[in-house]
Amino acid sequence: MRLLITGGAGFIGSNLLLHLHDKYPEYVFLNLDKLSYASDLSFLEEISSSNRYSFVKTDLVNREDVRKVVRNFKPNGVIHLAAESHVDNSIKGPEPFVLSNVVGTFNLIEECRNFCIDEGISFGDFRFHHVSTDEVYGSLGDEGLFSETTPYAPNSPYSATKAGSDFIVRSYFHTFKMNVVTTNCSNNYGPHQHDEKLIPTVIRTALKHKPIPVYGKGENVRDWLFVTDHCKAIDEVFHRGQAGETYNVGGRNEWKNIDLVREICDILNQQTSNGPDGDYKNLISFVTDRPGHDLRYAIDATKIENELGWKNTQDFRKDLEFTVKWYVKRYK
């Protein structure tokens, strides 16, 4: 297997590359990443000298560069993670999200389609795995779960562009019969996440004794999934998912933002014993809510559990403690 992974220097991509490189010693990997502010090749240091791993700096928005990469590497499959992903940034400036997430996805899948045609490769022998988000479904009330049949209702420029990319990939299955799969995951946590995301932000600001920002009253609910479990789900879907299908990946692990922030503060109190007046929770500061802030996300992962046997194996408290410890070391 010659596997092209886009966004491999990012949070989920770097964890996925490490997982797959270790598990499949017969695979050859190419990491395509434009090295945006959220990328960090140091996360891949342990495989950087491997003769089965290579890296190319390429922006998916540049169609000609994408064509060259695909035709030079000649992949058997693609796992597409590259995307602009921070909701706040999409509110400040939507255009990079439209370009990266919509145009970039089109360029990639179209060049893969053309490559297969020109090389005489059956579409059935070329797997294209698109990694997306549960945010495409919009917002839930106090009850209910997102399933694969939930209608799309994106509420931010970020989620709208991910929805657009999902539809592009879907169309290539129904129109061209390409061998595509899509996964929509809940909020990930773990090592390698960029500083701007919620959990790293809480840890970073707390360690500096600065106000820990919490949107609104902190009542928004998210379903948290350890990144390693997500990587295992991607692995299963890429290798065994049914062509044309979507699989939702979630942790069945809902937390209100304020409760999660307090939990992180409690772990920091145990690990560093350096909070103001002995408690990092004294730094919690409520700030003006994000425009269009979705109330609640929660995923029903029954389909991937029943069809592919994937299970969320996380021990949330243990994995969160591990995550906090990783960031404490990084920020010191």
C-alpha cells in the first residue's frame, strides 16, 4: 500500500501517521501538508528518518502541484485530513476555509480520479477516505444524537465548508463510482493539538496565571474522543468501510465546557500545585459567547461499532490526565 495522507503534520494527521506507520510495516507513506500555523513536523520526528515515510510541502489549493504529487507518488489510497478547522478563525475570515476545505478537497479528489483513469486503475482499487466533523449536522437540543442520517445544518463558515467538502466526496461516489468513505468525528483531544483549541488554551493560560476564557456561561456540550481512538476508527473505516458510506465516530462522552474546564483545573492542581490561592479554577473567566455557537454535539456511533467492530476504549480521566501532562511539559 502506498498511502497519501494530507494534513499529516497536524493534530489528528500526525497521530494517525504514527499509528499507521507502526501497525503496517509494509506500507509506504507520503505526508502532504502546506505547513500552516497549525502544523508541526516535530510531532513526526520518530518516523522522519524512516525509508517508508516522506514529506512534501504542498497546498491543495494549487491544482497543478496536487497533480504532480499524485502522479509522482502513485498512491493506492488517500486519507484526506488537511483542512482549516478553527471556528473562531472562520468567523473572522471565511475565505481561507472555502479555499482549503472546498476547493482543496475538489482538487485532490479530481486529480485522484484523473490519475486512476490515466493509469488504468479501477476505481474500486483506489480508496479515498475523507475525514470530516460532526459540526456539519448543526446543533442538538438537550436530547438526541447525531446519526449518519441526520440532515446537514451547518451554522459556521467552518462547518459549512466541511459540509461542502462532504458533498463533493459523496458526489464522486454516486456520479463516478469512486471508492470513497467519509468519517464524521466528535471533538478530539490528546497530544499535538494546536494551542488555539479549548483544552490546550485552558492549560496554557492557567500555567501563565492568566484568565481562562470560557464562552458564555460554559453550558455548551461537546462529545470528547481521545485522538488515538479516532485514529483506530479511521484505520478500520479506510480498510474495511463500505464504499460510499459515512461513519460517525464519537466518544459517548459528553461534557459541558465549564465542567471540562474545571476538571482540567483539578488535574493541574494535582500535577503542578501552583494555582492562584491553591486552585486554578480561580482563573476561570466568562467571556462574550461566540456568534452562532452550537449548543450541543453528541454522536451515535452504533454504525461503526456494529459494522466494523470499532469501540471507544478511552478511560477519559486517565487519558485527560495524560493529555494535561503532555501540555504541561510542552508549555514549561
